[in-house]
Amino acid sequence: MRRKIIAFWMFIVFIVMASFKIVPLEGADELYNYFITNFYADTGSNNAVSGIYLDYRAYDTLFETLLLLVSVIGIIYFSRHEGDY
């Protein structure tokens, strides 16, 4: 029962965190126009998506991957150790 409660709250936290990325920010159009017009000069990439993803958002991508890894490790730990925590 305790595992189900923990899994439920982890799911709720995930949904809340994901919902904040959908909220539009003020000035987003200006940033969009800057990235689209200057991605080649800033990154040297021929592809706008690759340039933005791998250069502008490199740390964001790294920390999202780290957060996913820690979450998976926590879920595996709690699923294997029923009453040890």
C-alpha cells in the first residue's frame, strides 16, 4: 500500500512539473525570433532544432536527464525494498 501512495505522489509531482513547461512566457515571441534568425551564427549548425537543443539548451537537457535517472533509481529502490526504508 505504501508503494502505491509513493508512486501516486511521484506521478502527481511529475504532472505538476510538466504542466509548468506549457505556460507561455512574456517575451517568448522575441526569443523565438532571435533563436530562429541567429542560430546559425551562434551555433554553426545547419539545423535549427539541433542548434537550439544541443547548444542553447545543453545544461537544461543534461539536468533533465539527470533528474530522470534519479527518479528511475528511486522507483527501482522503493519497488525492491518493501519495508526497509
